[in-house]
Amino acid sequence: MTTAPRSPYQVALIGYGLAGAAFHAPLIATTPGLHLAAVVTANPKRRDRLAAEHPLTPVLDSPEQVFDAADRYDVVVIATPNRTHLPLARAALTAGLATVVDKPLAVSAQEAEALCGLAVSRATLLTVFQNRRWDDDFLTARRLVESGALGRVHRFESRFERFRPKPKAGWRELADPAEAGGTLYDLGSHLVDQALTLFGPALSVYAEIDVRRDGAVVDDDAFVALTHAGGVRSHLWTSALAPLSGPRLRVLGDRAGYRKHGTDPQEAALRAGRRPGDGQPWGVAVPPVPGTLGTDEAQRTVPTDPGDYPAFYAELARALATGTPPPVDPYDAVRTLRVLEAARHSAATGQTVRLD
């Protein structure tokens, strides 16, 4: 893995839609050791927003302006529609630039694996923005699992459910498979990544995937069941048509269970214009939303660990400086895509799919 030559490391962000503007730009700009050196967007409204939010950051018209001046930059962050991830990441790696790709890494596992191979051959850092590894509820659940507080875990339940009965305009609602739209590849990418991170590789996948909303042409309701190599079963739900949501997380062990309602507050904070380090506690819900630990006969509330999206870019800066592993192994994204592809096949056939 190459180490970038300078600090602060110069970061070029490609894309200034929701992901670029609300997540990547503010996190990059507030991470010691990183500098938001350029943003690529040709959209006039987004250029105006960039000028208001990051007035000292140059705006570029096209990704080629970054790749043609690669010596000015150390890192490229790709926050563009899914179909563009592969060509942009390939161009960035070929230019010798450390590369961050928003999830999913590519449209298919085969494409994602090819990108990983290119990064290895170029000795260039590649990582994937799986920010929900740093959600408050997931960090708490991971701590409880790893500490043994639940005993031997046998079931993991996780949900990202919303109620958006009317489809919105945008590429995520397009039917072309090349767009990798729909809720399975969107929030489902996070659900599968969290399950694999906690409990290791999946041996089999069963899924039910539906299009429920009037006018929708991509999946908006999905259930995925994984059997992990270690014996844990993960049940994962994502939906855009859930008027009543279930627990965000429920983890069951032979000693105790953990249950948590509510969603991590960081996305809402970033969308509202808050920034890490603004003098207020970061990643903490107001009012606090504790979880429950124990059994039906004996249980207690458990404070929720603060969420920490800034940790992703802090780990990236450290990886650039020291050559330590990136915040997310890109091969993890390949494994997630294999599960998502198996889920689609399972839903289409009604059969459980075994993974090699």
C-alpha cells in the first residue's frame, strides 16, 4: 500500500449530492490531517451549495480534471450514482490515488473484486464508506457481543425501515439493473455489512424482495436471512413502506438479549448542518435512547455508545500516514455484494442459496 506524500492529505470529492454534501464533505473538512482540496460537480444548485458551505474549496466540472492533475491530490472520494463507481474508481486507482468509494463498491461482486485486484496491483489504498459500522446502536451491540454479555449469540435481527409511500425522483428509483437502485442495494448493503462484520461469513442466503409502492419499479421491501459459518442466523429487514417500525436491533444469546429502538442521530445531524467538533456532543441522541439488556424476567437499560462517523476518516488519515489497514477492507464489500446477489437469486427462485 502506498503512503501519500504529504499532510494534510489533499482530498478530491467527486459528487455533491446527498452523500457528498451531507456525509463526505463535512467529515473530510473536520478531520485532522485531511484537507478538502476540490469538489467535482457540474450541477449549478450544488455548486451554489458548495460555495455556501465550503467557500474556500475549488469546484471542478469533471472527474477528468482530478485525474489529469493527480499530482495535486492524494485521495479521491467517489460519492456518485452506483453505476459510476466502477469507472471512476478504476480511473482514480490507475492515476495512483488512494480511493474511497461510497457503498456499494460496484454494481456486481465481480466488478468489485476486479477493483480490489487493481488496487493490490497498484499498491494503492482502496476502501469503502460503510459508515453504519459506526452507528451508535451497532457500536453498542458489537461491544456487548464481544464482551460476552449476551453469552453465545444465536440470532441477530436488524432493520432499516422507513415510511415513504411515494417514490421520489432519482437514480435510486430507476429500474435499469446497471443503476443498482432499490432498497436492497441501498440500506441492505449496510445491513449485510453489519451482520458479516459481527458474525463472519455467510454460508447460505434466503430472501424475499418485493415492489410494494404504487408507481415503484425497484424493490422497496426486502427480508434477508443469513446463516453464518459460526452458526448465528441473521434476519435483516429494509423497507420504504413500514408505517410502524420494529426494533432497530435485537441480538439474542443464551445468557441475555439486547434490544434497541430508534436510529442513529448522525445522519439527521449532518443533514441539519451540524458538524463534528461544533462544541456539542457528537453522535448522541437528544433525548438519549437507551437499549435494553437482559431477559424478560430480569432486564436493565443500557446507555447507547455515541455514534462515530468521524472515525472512518480519522482511520483513513492514519492509514495514509502509517500504512496501517484502511477503515474498511474492500474485500468486505465484495463479500457483501455476493450476499446481495445471492439474495436476488433466492427471491427470484424461492430457494435458499448456498455460498461457496
